[in-house]
Amino acid sequence: MEVQNTYKTTWFKARAACQKLGGDLAVPMNNKENSAILNIVKQKSLSQPFIGFRRHKDNKFYTVQGVMPSYMKWQPGEPNGPNHEHCVHFYNNNGKWNDIPCSNQYPFICQRHLIKRK
Ligand SMILES: [Ca+2]
């Protein structure tokens, strides 16, 4: 996992920045990976960074690799923004996720080496 914590930006610009580094926005695929992100978020005092999930036109969430995730960790009551909250960010207090407008500006977490699927 790599962290860009020097600035906040929109989801799409965050993704482009990760791709420029040879990776993509981080996609936690299980509790262990999600906890690893939470540790980084706490260490770096990141405020609610973007991660690599986005709502597509079918109203379902997909990873930046374009697949439907088998693991998701929504905050209770989320996702709650089918009309305008199409990107996902990470609550720094508990590591749960929230859908949020893609044009909002947050820090972000990149993942350079994509984890292999079993
Ligand atoms: Ca939401």
C-alpha cells in the first residue's frame, strides 16, 4: 500500500495519480487488508481517504479493476446516495466505508502491487 497524504483531490484525479505511480486506488479484499489500510490511515492521520470502488450505471459498486467485489465493509446505513454519491471513501475512525460524491476532495490510498485472487 502506498499513501498520498500531501493533498486532497477528487476520486478520478486520485485514481489518475495512483495510476501514474504504477498502481491504482487501494481495493481491500478482506478484513485483514481493510485493517491494514485502517492502520495506515491512523498512522498518517488521513481524513477519510478515497479507496478503489465506484458505483456504475447499474447502481452497483465495482472495483477499479471493473469487477464486483466479494468483500465490502459499509458503515451501517451506507451506501445511501444512489443519485449522487458514486464513489467510496474510508472512515478513519472505524475503517468502514461510505459512498460520497466523486467530486468531493479527500486524500487517497494507492496500491501498487495488486493482491492476487485465490
Ligand atoms: Ca453515503
